[in-house]
Amino acid sequence: MPYIPGEDRNQFNLLPNTLEDFVDEDNPVRVIDAYVDSLNLEALGFVVYSGSKAGQKPYRRHDLLKLYIYCYMNKIRSSRLMETEATRNIELMWLIGKLKPDHGTISSFMKTNKKAIKQLFKEFTLMLKGFGLIDGTLVAIDGTKIKANSAKNKHYNENIIKEKLGYYEAKIEEYINDVLNTTDDENMKQKINDKIECYQERIKKLNSIKEELKEQGKKQICLTDSDAKSMKNNGKFEVCFNVQAVVDNKNKLILDFEVVNDVNDQGQLSNMVKKTKEIFEDQNIMALADTGYFNMSEIVEVVDEQTEILIKPQKGKQQKVENGFDKSNFKYDQTNDVFICPMGYCLNFKWNGKQNGKDFKRYTCVNYNDCGKKELCTSAKGGRSIIRFKDEEIIDQVTENTIKKDNIYKKRGSIIEHLFGTIKRHFGYTYFLTRGLESVNTEVSLICLAYNFKRLIKIIGVKELIRKFRGGIAPFLHASYKILLLLSKINRNNYNFYIFTVNC
């Protein structure tokens, strides 16, 4: 026979195969099974049913959570695809005992356990800390835009409304002048009148949206998902959410995340650093962030004796950078309280001011007619002025440290950027299925949990992880977690007193 033959579909076996025969000892699905079985879902906030009430028996929450973790680790998010997968995937049949929950049950599990799923990710991070896989010594912060579950034509801003209004009004005028006034065909007139009414209805709707934007003080609105916003993504504007994450350098594991709808990253630095400090309280932390996070008030808020930030400042206007007259080229002399320009002239203190609630000093050049470079330096008739904020010495120190530690700063990309590449390219999660910030945050909780789970299996191995989960370590972690919840009621901080180390 020239080929390897397959088994006859009608062949009977004296000793039929069991599901156990189809799942190898080193299969990662066994780790999911051991991990979820070790959890106290009720303590984590999951809605757990007793199964003692009359009516149809519920599915165990453990089985549905296993289904979600397995599917998110294997590029499956849709509840309908999960339903299908449960009927044909041997690994999944083994994992949940050949249960076949319908897509409504699967979807409802996520909707009713949003907070618990987010809490599960935090508990998983604390477990990683207990295993010694994260240390917080060096972390990197970054963000990425992921498309919202929204049609592009359901997004409006002032320019889009103005453009559409102009188009509809022009079409109405065109129909009236070119058709209604030039034809005697009653059927044609009726069709044109219907189209005109349709356009008038659209104009009415657009004016209503315009008024709504004005009343709410918003610049844009998305009708499908009111929390989503138009952001620049991959060189074009798309309706997206901004996913922020912080990753630990030791094993490239995600420490925490948050989905926001800010169109840029400038207001997120302090938020992500604080999340890291909650996990590693009373530890020295060095955080790396790219230029998009450079915001003076954000940096000043988080820098302290235990927190060092390495971040490069944003460049000034391209023309001044090229000419050598950007603000970064002006040196501040703290002793004499003056700025020295690239030509060697002094910019003396002129007056105090306030901008966005922050105090600053203004320094002005008086020798602008003597240097011969005024055209390159400034277009102001009174000469070049520079402002220095009250806490700018902190920014100067951060900038100086970043330059000195450039070899460390260069690690930023290798620590965190592969995370988003894996999520978008390997997992294929380039868009969200849910709507609203709360639901999207829950979706990202599962994505990040799946990412960390795959990393954990790669680092420790299947058999060793099963030993840890089955051998009593996980119950210890969860007991500690209960203590954390109790203390958090007193201190209103989930991590303030949670410090432990497990040597495994």
C-alpha cells in the first residue's frame, strides 16, 4: 500500500478510548484545570449558584471560567464560537466534561461577573509575585489603540456634521431645481419628495446630535458606543479605545492594565505607576515610558525617593530644533536665576505667572537685536521668552537621569512592545467585541490573563505548575487574599498590607 491508511470510520473497538487518552500529560489544558479548581470563586466575587433551587440546574462557575480561559488562550472570544468549540474540541471536552453550554449562558457569565474577572487578574498577579516571577525593579509602560465595536459612520464630530449637513442641503436643492421644477411625471415627483423627506430627517437628526454635543461640552460622539472615541491608529483615524499596560522586566509578565478613552497617553503615567506601586509597596521602582507620556504634572506627581522615571521629553517645533534654538538648547543657571541662550546671551527673570493652575516664571531676552539670530530664534517683537515652571528642576533631573541611563532606557521596547504585538498579531485581538468601558476592561482582563497564563506555562512548565496548584500553594495564596480583602475595607486600598513571598 503506497500510503498510510486511516482508521475505518465504522470500526468498532473492544476497549473504547476515553477522553483522558486524548490529552497528553504535558498538555497546557491540564494547568487550566488545576488552576481554576484551586480558586475560591465566591471569595473573588463570582456569582455562584447553589443548584438547590427548583428548575433547570445551573452550570458550575468553575467550568464556565475554564471555558473562557481556554478559549481566550486559543484565539476564541465569541460566545457562539465557544459554543461550537465545546462540541468538537477534544481538549475542551476533557476540560469541562463534555458540557455544551449555549452561547447565551456563556455570554451571561461574562456580563454578570465583570468585577470578579478583573479581580481574578489582580489575584493572578499577586500569585506571580508569590512565585517570585515579578519583582517590580524595572517596569515599562506603554499603550496601544484597539478598535471599538462601532461602525465608522456612527461617529460624529463638528467637522463631520458640518460636511454631512452641507451635502444633504445641496442634494435637496439639486432635487428641487433639477427635477421637481422640470418634470410633470407624478411618479417621479413622488419619489423625489420621498428622498427629500429622508434627507430632511437626516438633517434634523444631525442638528439634534450637534445640540447634544454643545450641551455636554463634547467634541465628538459615537452613537454605537458612547465611551469610544476617534483616535489616530496606524496612520488613520478610527473609533478606538486606548489600552494601557505596565510590564515587569524579569519575565515580561503584565502587572496591570487599564482601558481608557483618552486620545493620547499624556495623562496616564501617574495612573500606571500608582498601580505598580500598589503591587510593590515599599520597594524601589524604575519605570520606563516613551515620549508620548511626557507630562510635567504627571511626572512630578509620581517621582519620589522610591520611584524613578526614565522618559525622554518631547521635541519642540521642528524648525527651532533644526536651527538650534529649541528650549532644550537654552541652559538654566540656577545660581543667577537666568537662562543662557545658544549665543551666550542671558534671558533675565521678568515676572511670575500661572498656567493651568501651575506657577511659573517668565524669562525674556533683552539682547535680541545684538545676536544677529533673532529671525531663527523667535518671531516675537519683544524678543525670545521662556517660561520655567515651579517644579521644573524635577523634570530636569529626570531628563538628565534618562540621558545617563540610556542603556537601561533602550530596554523599554523589548520589555513591553512585544506584548501588544502578541495580542494583535498572534491572538488576532485587533478589535473589541463588547461595548462600554466597563465591558471592554473585562474583555482586556481575559486577554491579559490569557497572555500571562501562556507565559507562566512557558516559564515553569505544565507538571510543575500542576504540582503547585494541586499541592496546597494556591490555597495559601487565596487565604492571604481573603486577609487582603478584609484589610482593604479598613484602608480602602487592595494592596497596602499584602506582602508575602513563597519559595517554591
